Amino acid sequence: MKDAKKSADISVEQAKLLGNALRVKIMKQLLDKPKTSKQVATQLGQSPGNVHYHLKKLHEGGLLELVEEKPFGGVVEKYYKAVASRFNSPGGAMDPVLKEGFQSRDSSLISIRLELTAEQRKDLQEEFLEFLETWVEKSSHTPANEKTEEFSVGVKIVSTEPKEEKE
């Protein structure tokens, strides 16, 4: 298994900020090394203005930290870094698109039942997180001229045992 990732607990408002595929891609670019909005825009093939707007929102929301400011040619370059690589949303807050009843143009449901030990369940969850993170990376390299559509992907691991009621 890979090294443990730094995680942070976030508010409902912060979870909403991450409910956008471009913002997730921006966060991915700022995990290992601080970068400017221009550097991130170049890496993602996006307009600098668009990336700057989303980067500013993520910073204001406390998900990015400003780590350095460098004067350069009459402007000040601001270098940002993600505060964590994984975020724990309050009460397991779910993307509204994944909730029951959302009418989507295109969706798939994949499910299976497994018998797992507590350790296997933990490993399964970690492997799904790593898998989804690889797709954030892959989707960050889609050529700008290719048509894309935003999808919400969620994995729910649920015990089939009913919850014990408290007396």
C-alpha cells in the first residue's frame, strides 16, 4: 500500500467548493509543489483567468494556502499549495448529483456484494481512493480541444447488517 496521504476535515461549504471537476484538477496540481495560477493553467490547458478564479475561491475557502509571493516583472507571482491531498466531508456529505432522484442524462451503477474483514474493508476503501485519484490525474491531461462532460463518481461501502437500535 502507498504512503498515507495527508487528510483534513472540511466544512459543508468547503465540500461544496470541491464539487467541481476543474477545482479537483487544480487541487491535484498543487499537492506536491507550490505553483502559480498561470503554471496550473498551462498544465491543465485552461485559460489563466478561469484557473485564477477557481484558485482564488479554493484559497478563500481554506483549501489552498499561499506559501510564497515573488515579485516578477512588475507583478507579484503568488504560489499556492493544497492543504491536504484528501478531505473528509462532514457526516459523509454526498455530492447532490449522486443522491437518489437526480435526473442525469448519462449514468451507470456498478454494484457487488463482498464478505470482508474490517481490515479488508479499510483496504478496499483506500484502493478505491487511490483509483479515483489516478483518474483525476488522467483527466487532467485531456487535450483542450477534446469535448468533455463532467461526471460525479462515488463509491458507497455499506454493511448489509441492520444498525442496532439503542434502547
